[in-house]
Amino acid sequence: MNAHQRPQADIASRTRLHVLMLLGGAYPPVNGGGTELQARTLAAGLRQRGHRVTVLAPRSARGPQRRIDRLDGVPICRLPYPRVRLLGTAWLLGRVALFLWFKGRRYDAWHAHSPRYVAAMAALLGSRLERPRVVVKVASAAELDTGNLAVRPGLRARAIFHCLRRADAWQAISRRIADALVARGIPASRIAAIPNAVDVLRFRPRQHTAGASARFLFVGRLVPAKNLFALLEAFSALLPTHPQASLRIVGGGPLETALKNRVRELGIDANVHFDGHRSDIEAVLAEADVGVLPSSVEGLSNTLLECMASGLPMIASRVSGSEDLVTPANGWLFEPGDRAGLVACLAAAAALPTQQRLKMGACARATIERHAALPGVLDRILALYRGQATPAALAAGADRGPSMRAIGIASGGHRP
């Protein structure tokens, strides 16, 4: 029997699985970290269903320092490594390799949450072991442009991709990512269209109170990829016709001071508020009317999912993930970098009567319940671990049906 077929049959028959989640950053993340937050959501959900989960992550200088730890009842193993460029990476990969080689057989599945060094090592070693099923998640569309999945990769990225191709399955969190993986030569039978998950029970629209004037909300890191200077410019252009509108920016990052200076230069201090990092995000969402995500690149934003799950219509740039879920029934899309388009979206949202905004928010909530709610995502992840996933389209809005062509995992596929 083929060494790849036997573990799939074994895993498929197991009621309870033992899963190793592989991360490349601090866990839990400090003030953000969408990939790590998604891993936490999945790990907690799997544990609640009776599965065993372990998280393997580096011991980052800016993260928790306990080598052996627990979070939400899930064991964490943090691997120390020297903070020296190149040497540190090599050292960490060596530690990961030793862990996987000597302890990896106890797990049914290895789930690498980013297609980088750690995932490449897992795919390479996993192809030589009989037990684990190796799943690689592509968490950002940036990997398709400048990362290890780029069309014209450098020598290092080419070597990493050669190892990644040995993975049993790929989790594509958006239509754009799935299509790009096929274009890069990954067999469609190994690509599962599974979005990021949101715990919809945390976010309850009935707690939402609509404002008389539009209250816009951005939540996320204050970094260049979020295009927040363009948002400030567009919001400033909106105020002459909607002077009571407000914009709340929640999160921290390297651009915070520059963004505050720009707000003062534009003279919109009274309408724009910076909250910094907030842990009570449910309460923040309950005090907003419309979510805004003007990013130049995403995978599938946690902010987008949480805003929509909270019953907020969404203004978003037409990027990976957002374009799959935001429709005319639940929000507005504009092209990345299109300032006039963003202004038009803000104006359309600000002009809506309160009841119409609430109706669009209810549609946004329904979209997330159908396509990204945690229970359904867990079902599909477990099928992926067992090699039982069937072709299934990623979600789109209720008014237009699935926008992602059917791509899924066919049971019994083989590594190259």
C-alpha cells in the first residue's frame, strides 16, 4: 500500500483527531495578527468538539515567553531561537524539523497557516512520514504577488515552493487565491475553498444601536497596506455634504502618528477618532453603522467578517476575500486606490435611511452565517484533515450565489 493512502484511510476512520497547528509568528499575537487569531479560533472550536490540538510556534521577542503554555485549554509549544538574521531562521527551521521528525507521527494532521519556511519544512518531512496529512493555508494574497507563490519567484522562493508542492492539501480562503494556486500548477483536486471563520455567537446585531448620522468604523493595523491615508482624504471629501458623519479608527501601528497629523492638517479632528487597540471589539462594533476596509491587499479579513457578522453593511476595496462576500445587497465595493470610488461609497452609505442601513446589515449578517460561521468552517476543515472534502464553492452574497468556481479536495490524491 502506498505510504500516502494508508494514513488517509486511518484518519478517515477516526472519531477524534490530533491536530498540530504550525505558525510562523508569536502566539497568541500581540495587538493583532490575523493569521494567529484564526488559528486560535479554529483550535478552540476543534477542542470544543473533542479533538486534540497542539500549537507549535516560535518564541518571538515580542510575544509570550513561556516555552510550554496553554491558551483556551490548547497546549502551546514555543521554540526558542537566536535573534540573529539568517542564523535565527536556520536555527528555528532546524528545531521545527527535529520536532516534526521525532514527534510529528503522533498527529493525524499538520496544518501550516502560512506558505513560508515552516510550511515548506512540514510539507517536505510530511511526505516522508506515513502518519500525518499536511495542509497548507494561504492566508494572504500578498503571497501571490511577492511571496513564495509569486509568478516570477526568486531562487529562494522557488525552492520553498518546490517543497510546498508536496503538501496533501491547500486551504484557499478566497476565490482569487484558489484560482492563483491552480495557475501556479497546484492540482485543483488538492485545493479546498474554505474561508476564514468567525464565531457569530460573539457578534449579535440585536445589540447594535443605529445612529442618526453615519458612523464609519475601521478596525485593524495602522500599516501602509490598509490605505488609511486614502480613507482620510475620502472622508474629508464627504464631510461638506454630511458634516455629522464620524470615522472611528481602532487599532495601532507604525502609521498612527502620521495619520493623526494628517487628520489635523485636513481639519477633521472633530469627526475622526483614534481608539488604539481595543480588546472589547464587540462593543466597538455595536456602536458603528458601517464598516470600512480600504486595503490594497488582503487574504480574507477578520475585520470584514466581524463587521458583517455584527450586522454592519461593508465598504471594501475589491481585493481577495472582500470581493467574494460584499455585494450590492450588503455593502459597496470600489477598486483599490480609487479615491473617487471610495468617496462615492461613503456618500452612498451616509445618505441611506437608517432602516435601509439596518436591512443591508441584516443581509451582511446572513451572508456570514451561511458562508463563514465557525461550525460550518470546522466541518469543512475536518473533512480536509480526513481527506474527505468534496468540491465546494466559497461563499458569495445571497443575491448572486457562489462566486468561486467549484474547487475542492478529492479523497485519495497523491503527493508528487
